[in-house]
Amino acid sequence: MYKKLAITTLGLIFSMALPRPSWAETVMEKIARTGVLTIGTRLDTIPYSYVNDKKQLVGYSIDVVNLIKQEVEGKLGRPVQLQVQVIDDPGQLIPKITAGDVDMVCNAQFTWQRDQYVDFSIPYSLSGIRLLTKKGNNLAGTPESLVGKRIGVVPNSLGESVMKTVQPKAVLVSLKEAEEAFAALRDGKVDAVAGDTIILAGNAQRVDPKGFQVLPVQPYARYGVGCMVAENNSTFLNAANQAIAKLMQGYVIGDKKYVDIVNKWVGPNGIVEIPPELIRTYFETIILSREQIPLTQSTVTGAKK
């Protein structure tokens, strides 16, 4: 049995790591041929991508995707339709990308392991793994305090992986959806839920902003959040990076279009409130690691509005 499992796992790793054939159609070629850009996402990752009260798919990452779509349209000289495929299992994200079922997955947590099989865009957010608990809970959040505690996690997620490392003696409880996680916390079926800090805070704001807290102060693991694409797709990845860089630079120089996009989700009065100076500093750091997007008259004008 163990030998079969080892062979199956090894086969999966090799199938994910194999390079694309030289004749394989690139993402940009596929979009040029079909006029469709397909993304994979969950529908409950507030504020990145979720279904609002009007049954619309919205979020910070969805706005980023639309900026990328516009960048691709400009390079191809034709309109592009956005198609969404729901992927609830984090373990299916990379297989879906490498199989060509989806062209891109955003609000993706960068890890070095994932980077072996896919390429990442520059990050447009910074987050980490922390715990969501009910307010008044005496859970300290230190590794020692988690021994024997029931921690809700999404199967195959980075949160699950990190918690196994932080405290192997914690009792991990599989939870698939945000609603299930909050119900489990409310009913005392789990002591905490482990996951992305911004997503935990975003969902808490929607359910009961005064009833939950995120801890500890420092996350167990930090990472950038960006978009994943199949390897060997430099033309498409460049378009994605330019769109994200324009967003960040526009925010830094005060272009209203980009400031409004960011603030709506993670800025002042956004779903998750992050101080503007922290956002600006992070964006400046990322921009300086590449090259400033050349300024145009329209860019300067937009910044003055």
C-alpha cells in the first residue's frame, strides 16, 4: 500500500514538473485564438474574490484580473472575455493550471514549493497565516498554547501545512467553506481557524466584526500574494506584471482610478482596513525591485484628479 502511494505521489510530482512540449500553445496564443481568458478562483475569499449580495463576483483580485485582461486586450488589439472556473480545493490549483484548464489563478500565496511547478506574477498583496478565534477566547496563539487545541483548516491549504509545522500536537479539523468555519467557531466545534490573515479578517467583517479576533500579532508564516500561470508563458506573465505594476505605481502617485481600487478592499474604510502608508511602502518596495512604469501625460493627469 505504501509503495503504491509513493509511486502515485512521485508520478504526480513528475507530471507537474515536466516541461511543456515546444509545440504546445501558449496562454497568449490561446487567448488570441479564442478571445477568452479563464481564471480559477474560490468564491468565499473576502476581500480577494467572493460573491456579494447582488450575486456578483467581486474583490481585490477580481479587479486585478480585470486590469490584466485590459492589458492583454491592448497587446492583442482585440476584446477578451473573462471566464471563471470555481476551484474550491487548493490542491487542484496547480494541476488545473498545468493541465491548461485555467490560464491563471490569482489571490495565490507564493511558496517555494509551488514555484517549482508554476510561475508567479509580482505580488500585489502581503499576508500571512494566523488564527481566527472568538473574542474573549483565552487562546494565546503561541505554539505551546495550541497543544491539543482543535484548529480548523482547509484541506491541502497553506494554513494546514503551516499548522502541522507550528504545532504537530494540535488537532486539525477539516473545514471546506468560510460559512462552515464560522459555524464551527460559533458552536465551539473548533477553538480557532487557521488561514490567510486578510481573508480571515475579511470574512469576519462580513459575519460579525465585533465577535472575532485574529492572532497572534506576528503571523506564523509570511508570503506575497499574486497570480500563478503555467511555466514558459513569459509574454502573458509580462502583461500580468505590467498591469499589477501600473496599479501599484498609480496608487503611489495618487491616481484616483488605482487608489479607489485598492482602498475599496484593503484601504481606509475598505473591507479590511490597512493604513495607507503601509500599502504605499509595500508597493514602492515591489516597484523598485523592477522598473518604474514610464509616465505618460494621461498618467500625470490622472494623478492630479
